[in-house]
Amino acid sequence: MNVVIIDYGAGNIQSIRFALERLGATATLSHDAVEIKKATHVIFPGVGEASSAMEKLQATGLDTLIPTLTQPVLGICLGMQLMCNHSEEGNTKGLGVFNTDVVRFKTNLNVPHMGWNTVDGKEALFQGIPSNSHFYMVHSYYAKPNADVVGACTYAVPFAAALSKNNFYGTQFHPEKSGVVGATLLQNFLAL
Amino acid sequence: MLTKRIIPCLDIKDGRTVKGVNFVSLRDAGDPVELAARYAQEGADELVFLDISASEEKRKTLAKMVRDVARAIDIPFTVGGGISAVDDVAILLDNGADKVSVNSSAVRRPELISELAQRFGTQCIVVAIDAKQLENEWVVHLVGGKLPTDRKLFEWAKEAVDRGAGELLFTSMDHDGTKQGFANAALKKLSETVSVPIIASGGAGDMTHFVDTFAHGNADAALAASVFHFKEIGIPDLKTYLRQHKIPVR
């Protein structure tokens, strides 16, 4: 197994790396196209603001590389959001992997949506994870549900907590910070 | 459903937990990593590490501790104490902290909040506010409640959020250490003043206090130290009790 975490200067990558280490997997950090293409599994992290993260991807050509990858790819948090068509945050075009848009929560509830919420998950990523398990999330923007949803969550409105399409996967929540169920999800991803 | 969070707070000095900790089964009760792992395993939803050391070596020691904690635990954690510059925060986040909290330095120079939010995103910036009531007004205090400022709690909270605080940690100095419950009236007003999550701190004594602060104080999370460290309240028991009282918990 050769896991690469895409390092483009926008993310809490240490936590993901440590979570993989706890599962006995070592991961390489890289923004090099050759390295990334050679990986058996690619993790695409991200925290922060969408348009500046997208600019960083464009500067290194990763924006064109990522949608062409053929091995399992997991986008986490902002990573997942950037894999959608468009984000309202900074009015940014996304990578277009998932056919949906990312918009801001418009609600009287607190924004950011921060803490542990229940996810109704299905298919390979959620194998062995009880329905409505709690995952840790922190985000102010969300992906609108579409046909790719494999994890459903509601905060004021239903939103996509996990997406899956062909070899591409995404989670709005942080599996690396979601205790036992998060570790199981990462293990499921590595088993793909 | 989004759940209410329970957050044990660990005071750290020179990379070690301070205050007695009554965990007989721990090999080393002063080891923050072992204690953190224990709390995570027991069902704590997050952890806060408050660094009170003042030594020259502080930054290096703290960064190493953060890295060791991040390696060991699989729940989010916040690190605070003496953070006054963007570079301090970069080191902590790079080593695996999920959020940082700023307190005195933000009161002295509020632009710090804006700078941190812009560089790292609002989601990882917690503004901690210590306040106590003076002549019926909640006044922000510094240095652990010893030094009053000319800032009022609700105005400062609003400014902090406008500048980019993603979360507030409010400690009532009037309630801290009393074990008589949290400052629920002030917490409720705070939740009506700002639209970010609020962590209640100061006053936890028994399990009813947690129900009260969630049900009546509108708190999103509750933080406590000694009741957890001295095993007066076990986190699994607290979660069960909250569930029985219709408070959504993990």
C-alpha cells in the first residue's frame, strides 16, 4: 500500500497522517504529480477558505490532475467541497468530480456547524459502521445532496456528509477526528 | 442531530499536567498524552489544553506535546495559553492541534483575531473570555480574573466574532471553582448575542449543572477540569445522565 496525502498548503495534514499511522499505514505527503499518480490511495485534505485553496491547486496543476486519477481518492472537508462543481465561498469553480454545488448555511442555528452529528451512511465507506453514528464536523458551507450521496446528515437542511462516485469519495466530516467510527471509515477506504 | 459536547480541560506546565489527578490506574498521571487518551476513550467529545508555563523553552515543549497528543488521540483538541502571534499558532496547528484559543493577547490587540482567522480560517480560532460581574455588569478580566479591563463581556464577544472567532469559551470568574453551576443567564444572553458555538466554563460541580447549562444556558459545549480529574464525575455516567434528561449527546 502506498498512500499519498496531497500537500498543497491547505490542511491539517498531520492529523490525517497520524490517524493512518494508528491503522498501521504510512502515508507520504506530496504535491508532485508523479508521486500522486503512483499512489494506491490518495487523500485530498483541506481546511480554510475555498477560493484561496483552489488557487493553490491551480498554481501547481493539481486542479487538472485530481479529476483524472484512477485509484481511490478521498476528499476530506474542504477537499470534498472542492471536488464539487462550484462553491459559494469566494465564488469558486470546483474540480467537477461530484455533480453538485457548495453553498453557505442560511439558518438561525450557529454557523459554523461544529461538533458531532449523526450520519446515515451506506455502501463501502460505511461498512461495519452502525447507522446514525456520530462524526466530527466543522464547516460553514455544505454540499447540496445529489445522486452521489452515501452519507446523509441534517443541520437546518439535509446536506451531503459523504459522497461517492466511481473511484472518488468525499466526507464533509473529519474521519481522522471521529473516534472509532472515523478509524473504521478510513480503514474501509484503505481496503478499497 | 448535532450533540452537546463535553470537554475536559487539562492545565499544562512544561509539558506536564498540573493539579492533582486522581486516576489511580494511570501509569503517569502527569503525562498529558496518557490522560488525553483516557478521556478520549471514555467518550470526551473534545479536549482543551491550557498551557500555563512561562519558561523560555515553552514553545518547543508545547509543540512536542501537541504532536504527541495528536499522534495518540482521535478526537479534536484545542490548545491555548500565552498565544500572542500568528507564528505561535502556525506551530501548534502544524503539529496537529485542531484549534487554538486566545485570551489576553486578543483583548490587548483585537486585530490578532482577524489575522488568525484570515490565515488559518475561523473554524480553528477560539476566543476565550474570562469575566466577572462588577456592579451588575459583566466585565472582561485578564490574568486569570485578576485584572479588570474596560471591556464588557457582550460587546467584546460580538467584536471577537465579527473579527473571526469561530467559537467562544466563556469562563465566569464568579462561578469558577464554586461547584455551584455554570453562569447560565449570562451564557443564554451570549448565545443570543452571537451566532457561533459557545463553550460554558466555570462552576461545574455535579451532573445537574451540565443539564442546566445545556437546557437553560443554551451552551453548545461544557468544559470542566477538577470534577473530571478527581473522578467526581465520570464521563460515561455524565453522558447517560444527559441522555436521560433529553440532552442530545454522542
